[in-house]
Amino acid sequence: MSDYPRLLNLKVLLKQKSHFLFGARSTGKSTLIHTNLGDQAQVYDLLDDSVFERLAREPQILSQKLEKKIIVIDEIQRLPKLLNEVHRILTKSSVRFLLTGSSARKLKSDSVNLLGGRAWQSHLYPLISDEITDFDLLKYLNVGGLPHVYLSLHPQNELKAYVNLYLKQEIMAEALTRKIEYFLNFLDIISINNGEELHYQGLSNDSGVPARTIQNYVQILEDTLLGFELKPYVKTKKRKAITRSKFYLFDLGVTNYLAKRGKIEEKSELYGKAFEHFIIREIKSILEYRQTDTELFYWRSTSQQEVDLIMGNSIAIEIKSTNQTNESHLKGLKALKEEGQIKRFVVVSNDKLERKIDGFEFIYWKNFIKQMLKY
């Protein structure tokens, strides 16, 4: 696993409160625990069958062995009833719990004890550019940010193993369906349509999977942190807005592998799509790590004017992979500005010539990400 320093600091989180920490498999949760907490934490790994079986039979062991001030329970979704014992300890002790998992699905049940506000929730995502000391944009757009993939001499083999051993086995188990071919068809179609509007009937027609089943599968990807919806911005009054969400998978490398894209080259159409995905993923990760409440949206009018990303009511962002931006890239931003609801309008791109034109900012992507780190 990676020794790259992560933006998320577990010590800081646990000074505030106990935490649930969710993240897809291989995003680096175990490494982060080791590097941030070291021997300061008492760790129970529920992927270890002997640990799982013992705690399943005797959950009171947790309170009998309070040897350290921080207790980590890894993969808590495997044993949700253990949360009752965690809750009891938290009411009587100053110990802090870090409860990690790759899926929140089982914990969404009404019968699961979510600790009555005694634990907050954070997420760990694939590596972002600021965490990678030897960051290479083109490499990242091809292989993504899973630490073991980015560091590998054979990233495509690692992605193949990840997709086949994790997505097509463990996530299929979450799908709770006998029709395995449905889920496999869904993965193919959702990756090809990554970053597009969620049109369930259209996806159903393309994949042969019923629309209601696709809605359930999308929810599974969200619950397992393998994807996220980008909701539509619908506050415009002069121009009617599209009301469908877009959907993005959690990692560019996994997306590329599932969609069978092959190698992405600079200046290609796929490069542009991957760059947009990259910037949105970066901003979403940073805002969550910074514990902001800023919501993210995209905007598209029924007349097809569009802005790629909107941060609350503060910043509208057009994302362009080109290294030569111009005023033609302002079309969507100008239309949105006329609505009078957003404060700042930015084109984020590979163009290093930064400037302002009539209140619209053109910013090199690395510098914009630095701004977000201070947001």
C-alpha cells in the first residue's frame, strides 16, 4: 500500500468524536489507520474469521479489554449488532471508536444502532492529486487513484483483479439477485455512461435490465462508495432546468477498465471526459475531507446550455481539458450568470495562462485545486 500522506487525518477526527469511516475496498483505510494511529489504537479486524467469531459470540470482550483510548473495528458492516456494545461503552467511557467499512448498506437498516449521534461519519476516497508526490495527470486519467494500482508496474492487471475479485463477487452479493448477468450488464452500461444523466429507461433498453432493478443497483454503488450522483441545479427561473441526476463512478481507472476504453491519449474525446471526471472527483473529495457542507450540482437547461459543476450558490465551474481556453468556453457560464444566483464563475482547464474576462476567471487546474484545499 501507499506511503503517500493522506489529507484525511484520523487523529484530528477522533479528537472531535468517535467516527464511522467508510470507503471502497483498497482506498487505503488500513494503511491510514496504521500510519495515523500506529500503536495508539486497539484494532479488531472483522475480516479475520477468528476475531469475527469471537466478537459475534462475546461482544462484551470489547469492554473487558479497554487497554487503549482508541478502538478500531475494521469492516463493522460484517457485524452490525456489535454496535450495541459500542454504544454501551461510549455512554460510560471516554474511549473513542473508529468504525470502518466498505459498505454502509447493512447499516442503513432501521434495526441497526447507529450510536445516537455519538459517532460522526467520514469517507476515504482514492488518492487525490495533492496526496501524490510524483503526480502525473495523464497516468492518473488512465489508471485512477487506488493506491496499489497507481503504484503498480502493471496497473491494468491490478484493475482487472480488482474488478473481477471485488466488483463482480462482493458487490454481486450485495445485489441480492439470482440474475447475476443483470448486474454484470449493468456494470458495463453504467461505466460507458459515466458522467451522463441517469435515464433509467434508456439504460434499461441498452442493458436488458429492468429500470427498477437499475435504480436498485445504482443505490448499491452509492452505498458501497463505488459511485455518486451529481444532482441537478434547478433554481434557475429564466431557463427551465433538466431534473435528472448524473452518475459518476468512484475511480477513473475502474471506470476505464469497465468501459473497455483502452489507453487515453491527450487531446482525445475520452481525455476530455476523464479530465472532467477527475476535477469533479477531486473537488468532492476535498470538500468532504474539509468537512464542509457545500453541496455539488451540475446545470443543464432544456435548451442544452450547461455548466459542469456548481458549488452551492458560490462557484459555477466549467471544466475544459484544453490548454488554450477562450471566450467560446463561457457560453454556459454566461447563461447561468444571467440568472443572478451564483457569485463566482470559473473555467478550470489545462491552460496555464490565467486571466479574467468580464468577471469570468480562467484558472489552471492545479491552482484551482490549491484554492479548494483552503476553501
